Amino acid sequence: MFKTIRVQLTLWYVALLALILVAFSAALYFTLARSLNQQVDSNLRVNAEQLVGAANIEQGQISFQNGESDTSDAANVRARGYLVRLVDANGLVLDTNARFADLSVDARALEAARRGQSSLDTVTFNGQSLRMYTAPIAENAQFYGALQVAQPLDEVENTLRALLLLLAAIVPLTVAFALVLGYWFARRALAPIDQMTRAAQRISAEDLSRRLNLNLPDDEVGRLARTFDGMLARLDAAFRREREFTANASHEVRTPLTLMRGEIDVTLQRKRSIAEYERVLRDLGNEVDRLTELANDLLLLARADAKRLPVQCEKLNAARLVQGVTDEMQTIANAKAIALVTKVDESLVVWADEDKLLHVLLNLLDNAIKFTPKGGQVTLSVFQDGSNAVFTVSDTGVGITAEHLPHIFERFYRVDESRSSRTGGAGLGLAIAQSLVAAQGGTINVESAVGQGTRFSVRLPLSKTE
């Protein structure tokens, strides 16, 4: 039970609350005690100063008598519950409350009075605490005795005791209430996570189409649920692409193998001439080449997916690169009476892997030539755009419909079965081109209009990027 987050959160919350309550209670108790004691000391000081002025010194004796037995000031103070007494220079009590007659005189307080100093002390009499103020009585620099005013601390102690009992009752009750309420809140707050857990347990690799679909507010848990749904959507798409990739790859491999098996079976049905055997072997060799090329393409894509595609970028002269590409494709273009036009800045230098960039440009030119009618034009141009070099391959071919454009870089995707590519018609050419461009830190995109032609743009950095 203690391993659950709701219990741990509740215990931490309650422990912190208990610590705060104890600290607050202690601060409250000691603050009130200090305030009450300061108030008692202040009252004692005021009364003592009043009574010292009323004390009468005659023939070396001090008293509250003033000609007509006027003791009203001392009597009034005593009536309010204070102890008032006069002590002579030898510590003999001259005048005091009757019930405190046995209270001894503190020698230290009397000695301080002889030095002309007032003092405050707490004394105990018959189990009762008294706060006592001692003030010297002197005249003409001669010490005659001391006045002592004391107040029982019963009310202060009772007040503090009542507060202590109240806090001792309130703090545990508050902590207990917070424990129950905190657990309820934690359970309520974490309930969506339980729902997410149960829903996630029902989702498997075979059925990633399910979603949590929890109607939660835009808080941390709600964002977590939506993030989890987004992750499931990405996983679902990735698994679906993987399954499609595997199925398409199996199909592409099975087709030439089936043809090879058929050729071999037919050839073995009867004896053939040497010329027929040579033709069959050539056909088988072509299929093997096709399988080899397909395997190489799949290996390249796998390395690109794993971010393990080796790339050796360097500074390349764009004009020299374009010249090499057009020289290689010129024969194919001439065979279809297609004009192959180049537009390039002679001084432009690009940061790229030469072999991989050549692979991309050859693939784009080959497709452009194949899907451009006889007598059309294919243009390869290179220009600078900010910190990038842009290679464009445009044609005057039939174009690509809008519904196909978002998918043409997908693996094994073909607009129609009649469209082949330099990869042997497996539908991997543009996917490979995109991976190769991305590996060099660039991007590739396409624009097309039906009946007007297609334009591919490859954007690569002019210099090394850190």
C-alpha cells in the first residue's frame, strides 16, 4: 500500500502539514507567553513607580503613612490582587499583604536595591508562582529600603495551559482530517492515471488503433493522456508502415523469384538448345540483378532509418557535378528526343556527399525523362538561396495529380503500376532520394500540375553546418 503514489503523496502532505502546524503552534504559544509576561512586567513597573512616590520616610523609617494614615494607593493596588510590601535596609518586612506574611525576602533583589537598581524575579510561594518587581527607596543618596510589588501568575499560566490544551486537541484532529481528505483528493486526482493504466493494459502491439480518449482538463494529467494518445498514434502509424513495408518487400522479392522458378521449370521440361539455355540464363541473371538492386535499396533504407547511413560531405563545385550528371543522362534523353537543359552558377559550391547527391540527381532526371513525352524538355538548374544551394529538376511531362503528391516519397508507393523508376519499378527511388538528402542535412520537395509538368527541389547547405 505504501508503494502507491496516492499514499506517498498523502503521507508527505500530512507530514508537511503536521510540521507546519507544530511550528505554528509553538510560535503562537511562545509569542503569547512572552506578550503576557511583558504585560505583567509592565504593570508591575507602573504600580511600583506609583507606590515608590507615595512612600513616606520619617526619622529613617519608611511607610505608607502620610500624616493622616493615608494608605489608599497601596490598598488600591492590593485590592487588584497584587502583593505590596515595604522592606527596610536590613531586609525586615515593614508592611505587606497578610497572606504573604511568610514570604521571605530575596537577598539578591535587596542587594540590587542597595545599589540603586530595580529588578524583576519570579518566586514561588505555597506552590504559587509570583512575578515580583523590587524598586529601591532612597533619599539624598541614602538607601532606606525597598518596595516590592508582585502579581500571581495564575491567570497567565491558566491562559497558556488552556491554549496548550486547545492546540494539543486541534493539531491531531487537523492532521487526522487532512489525512482522510488528502487521501481522498489524491485518489481523485490520480484516478485518471488508473484509467490510463487500465486502458494501456488493454492495448497491444496487434491493436494499436485504440486510444485512451479521456475527457480530462488541460492539466498535467490531461496533457499526459493526450501525449499518450499521440504516442499511440505515432506507434500505430509506424507499425502500419512497417507491416506495409514488409508486405511490399515480400511481394517485390517474390515476383522475380516466381519468374525465375517458372523459367527454370519450363526450361527443365525438355532439352533445349544452347541458345535457349543462354537466353534463360540471361533472363535469370536480369532477375538476380533486380533482386540485388532491391536488396541494396532495402539495406540503404534500413541504414537510413537507424541513422547509420555513412555520409562523407565535402565542398563540391555545382557546375562540375551537374555536367557529370547531364553527360550520363544525355544518351537516354536523346533517345526520346527530349531536350536536357542545364542552368547553373559556375562558381557555386555546395556541401554534400558526391556519390549520394549524384544518386539523387540521376534518379530525379531518370524519372523526369521517363515521364516526359517525346519532344519535351527536362531542366536541371542550380542556384543559391540564402545559405543553401537549390537543385531543381523540372519537366514538361504529364504531371502528378494532387491526391498522389503527399505520398510519392512513401516506400513502394507508385502513382500507377506503369510508372517505373531507376530502382527497377519497386517504388523506392524517391524514398531513397529523400533519405539521402536528409542524411546530408537537406530537404526535398515536389510541385506538380497535371498536364504542365513536375518540379523537384533539393535544398542543401552551401557550407558545413555545426
